[in-house]
Amino acid sequence: MHRFATAAALAVSAGIANASPDIICGELTNVNSYSPVGDIRAYAVGTTACNKGTSNANWIANSVNHPVISTTLFKLEDGRLRQIGVSFVKHSWGAIQGNACGFGCQSGGNWQALGPGCSDPYSANLNAAQTDLGPRFEINAYTGEFPWPPAFINQTGNQIFKRLQVPNHEMVASSSDTLFFVEGMYVARDDTLAGNNYNNASYRRMVVNQSNFTMSGIGQTFREIPAIFAWRDHGLGVGIPDPSVTISQIDVPGEGRFFLASKAVDLGDGTWRYEYGLHNYNSHRSAGSISIPVNTGSAEPGFHGIFYHSGEPIDSSPWTPEDNGSSITWSTVDYAVNPNANAIRWGTMYNFWFETDAAPTTGDIEIGLFRPGSPSSVMASATVPTLEDACLADFNGDGQVNFFDISAFMDAFNAQDPAADIAEPFGVWNFFDVAAFMDAYNAGCP
């Protein structure tokens, strides 16, 4: 449990009433659609913040004490949800006191503070104002911290500059089953200090006019739910869940949160396609790799990420896959080589897929964390291929049991490779793993 949540729990147990702000994206409202520049078009989406907490939330302009607003766009097509566009973040600068969420707006709020139960709307025009838009890379979404003034503030450009940019071809719906979703998320320091930074994102379905690619909202805003859940909840059509999609929550100890969606698709010819979407909700450490166990061979590996724009310094190069016979791994460049490499940073989701002839089961995959720290990786439960039985003693898989297997095991053990984590407690590489391997080695292979 994070220390903020722990402190709150202790205060409640002691009978102390804790007053704290709790900012959510209560509504996603109107949409501005902009003509393309080259093969890129842009949008801006209105958002309404609601304070479901019990004290004022800071809304102080020209300081570090206000929320920033992120909007991103997703596309659900052919059984796969992908993120297809991101915006710069809107730096908020003043609050009015409405009651859009129906929480009951209380007195005490003002232009620089959103009162308990109150709401504050930012129209699409306001969220599109380029002079108030700052880059995403400066935001620590876990702590809510950012520098003031941010880079690019007060800069203007063409009609797509800093706004929610999307490639033209991504706005084309291949069928009537194609669905679009916008996610809105608020990030604020005082919200984080109160331990309330895990309910800040909401999503809403969008309708795209296929003749001119203007976009508008339809239906309700799904409050406090990130858009990755649309993959499961609307996977077979609007409001029709796809039971084959599983979503796991992964918390980095002492840090932020990821969500992992996974599913297996029977291709009908004895093979399966495995689909994964890894969404970084608010981890500043970010994800630099994903490793999925498969020892039956993989084919047709795929990757999809987002592209950064408008001067954001993040490299948008695609991740490269590698199949080593026991797992398939996608990764970006190491942080030590390039701190601006294309990690899965906060508010973004990347997709990975491949085909194999192994039927699905439930197992663990490894997510490597990008920024330095401990742990270096976290494990997530997901749909994975069933592994073929293998002789553990023949660790390097060359058909012989000899010293080279011991060497291969120790290399994997020292690298904290999941293949060497063979004894309880799992997730820890210690003497018990070494002892279990040596027992298997001494027993040999059948």
C-alpha cells in the first residue's frame, strides 16, 4: 500500500476525519474537429472535472498547483483496441463551481479552488487553446508534479499543433462494427498527495462522420474507468462485452499502475493469435519491454504504438520483437542509452501480437520497467500460450545435459530471467531456484 493511502487508513482507524480533494473526469463533452495538415488531422475534446472529495482542490494558474488535462483517442476494430492519438496536456487556470456530477456542490470554492462536490467545465475551445498546452514528457503522473513554466507554453502553430493528432487513415472505419473512444484524464499534485490518483481517467464513445471525419460524443461518460476497459466492455459491439478479453491491474511497488489486456483468437487452422494491450495509467517509471512465454515458436509478430508530435522530444520508433525459443520479447532502447526512447509512458497504450500453434492458458508475463529503480520488472497474469513439456535439465534446449545447461541457467538466474524463477516464492530469484535446477540436472532427462 502506498504511504498516502496508509496514512489515510491510520487516520480513519483513529477516528480522525480526513478532508481531501478527489478530482475525476466527470464528463467528456463537445468536440472540435480540425482539417488535416498533410496526412494528420486533429481534434479537441471538452472535459468537465468533478471534485468528489471533501476539501478544495487547487486550481491556481501560473503555478505548479493546478491540474493538467490529457485527452487521447482509441479505435476498436477487428477485435483489437488501439490508441491512435494523443494531445499535449491542458494547463488549467481557473475553476467555476457547478454541479455537473450531481455530488452536491458545497460552498468554499473560488476561482483558484474547486470546492467539494463541485464541477468545472473546459470546453473543446478551451482545451484547444495552444497557448495553454504543455508537453506530456514533463509530467510525472504518479506524483502529479511538473515544472512551471512548462516547455512550449504560449507557443502557437498551425491548426493541429499540440492538439489531439491522429493519422488520416486511422479515422476510416473498416466496418459498421468499428468503434472510437476518447479518454480524458486529470493529473494534479494535491489529488496525488491525498492518495486519490487512481480514479482520474474516464472514457466516452465517439461517432466519426465518415464523409468529413468530424467527431462527436455519443452516450454516457464512463466515469473513473480508463479506456482500455472498452476493449472488454464493448468488444462485441456497443455495450456487449467480449468475454475473451481479460484485464489485469499491475501496481509497481511504491509507484504507479499499469493495466494489461490479453486475449487469444482461434484462427481455425490449429493456430492462435495472441493479443496484448499494455496501458500505462500513471507510472513515471514507464515500461521498456514485455516478455511473453512461448516455446512452440511464434509467427507474424506485430506492434502498434503512438507517435509524439509538436516538438515532444520522445522518439516514436517501434519496438522490436525477439523470440529466443522460450519467450517472445518486445523492447525499446534502454534508458541508459536514450532517456527519451519510446517507452510506454503515462496515459499511453501499446499493442503486441503474434501467432503460434499452442492453445491458450493463464500464465505470467514480465513487464520490464524503463526508468532505473527497484524492482526492475513486474509480473502480470494474462492469457498466454500453453508451454510444451520440456526437460528442465536441458536448460539451453540443445538436446544434451551438460555443463552448458548449468552455465545457461546461471546466466538466466543472474539476469533475473523468468525462465530461471522455478521455485517458490515466485518473483524472487534465490537459493531455492538454484537448488531446484540442480535437483533436475542431477536427475537428467527421460
